[in-house]
Amino acid sequence: MNADSLQLDSIQINEVSAPPLALRPCTVKSEKLELPVYYQEGVLSGDSLFARDTVTVAVKGMPGEQLPYKTYNDDVVNCVLFGCFFFILITIAHSKEFFVRQLKYFFRPPKEGTTVVSDTTSETRSQIVMLVVTVALISLLYYFYVLDRVAQTFILQSQYLLLPIIFAIFLGFVLLKGLLYTIVNNIFFDNKRNTTWIKTLVFLFEIEGLVLFLALVLYVYFDLPLDKALISFMSVVIFVKILTFYKCYNIFFGKIIDFLQIILYLCTLEVIPLLALWGSLTLLNTYLEINI
């Protein structure tokens, strides 16, 4: 038997011994699945039954687009508005006689010698609550203004932390303004006029809060443009300042036709604190804003 025949026989043996293609073993490539850190460090990370390498994740479909931010879907905003609405109802229920008296005697003050009805403890508490609610509403409006016009990124862990900071600034402004009025008026005027003036300021400030609540509800839930909400609130503020000027003249100066004293009085206790407040808010925005 020569070499060519041996080579031919080996080729035939190899062809016979080779298994059919359908019977050949099929190798499947397996890849190790890396789980996120919060799975690896979870409560089951030390469990022997927790097989981290055998978890199968099936991803189907296409990634969806992120929905745009809507104020009516914001839980924090909803909680603030519903909380303010709840306290407004309580205030109206306990202080409706206070509002009636202020409206009745706003343009026609009681004559000298008329017995003035003093506020009850419940009315006083309700007025304090309404003052805090009004400050919260003003803070919420300025919070929307900052996010829309100034910036949306700050050196804070969450943008919601900006809201209590703004609230603290506005509350401090209201308390400081009330303290200044008390100190100045006690020097130059009697106690009866001072009490009437403080009640008038509280009443006008609460009216601002009620109008602002309506503007915020329209902005959050009915897509009122922020510009219109700001314009409506500023219009009310200007109108309230005119009424403040009128009551200041009516309570403290009476028939004295010296507008220079009134202007100096209001500029000292109204305009200058407002300018200081605006400067403080501007510095706050500059400090907290992240410049990218």
C-alpha cells in the first residue's frame, strides 16, 4: 500500500467520523451583568441566595422624552398653596368682623369719643397667621420669578431650599418694618393712633395676600403668564401704597397740610426698607447662583 492510498483512507475516515452539522455542539456567549451600586450595597448584598450574576434584564422599546416642568405637578408648590388656602379659610372664619370693621371705617373713621371695639384673642391670632400666609405667598411668587428670570441652578442641594431662605428674608423684613413703625410712632404720636395705624397696615397687607393668592392659583393651575401675575400683584401693591399714604395722612396729620412731613415719614419707613429688601434679594441671588 503506497503513501497516496494511506492519505486517501485518512481523509475518508475523517469525513465519516465528523458529526453532522446539526449535531455539533453550539456554544453560547455569556456576559457578566454588572448591577448598579444601590443593588450591590442593598439589604440583600450579604445574602448567599442573592445571585447577582444571574439576573436577567430585558430592555425593550425606546427611551422616552423627559416631560417639561409644570408647576401644577410640583408637590412642594401644591402643598404650599393648599396650606395657604386652608389657613386663609380659618382666618376669614375667625376674623370676618375685623375685616368688616376695617372696611367700614377705612374712608369714614369713627368720630372722637366713639367706643372702638377691640380685637378678640382669636382675631389677633388669625391676623398673625394671615400675615405669615401672605409672607409665604410673596416668597412663592419671588421663587417663581427667580427660577424663570434669574437662574435655575444654585449652590444648594435642592432648588426647594431657596424657598425657605426667601421666606426668612421676607419675614424678617416685615418684622423689622413693624418694629421701626412702633419705635417711631411711639415717639411722635399717642397710643390710640399707633394702634389704629398698625391695624390698618395689617388689613392692607392681608388684602395683598388675598389678591396674590388668586394670582398664584391662576399662574399655577391655569397657565397664567408670570408677567401678568407680577403685573397684577404690583398693581395691587401700588394701589395699597396709595391707600397707605391716605390713611397715614388721615390718622397722624389730620388737617395739617404739610406734605413734606408725610413724604419724609413714608420714605423713611416705606421706601428705604423696600430698597434694602431688594438689595438683599439681589445679593442673595448673586451669591447662590452658579455661573456656568
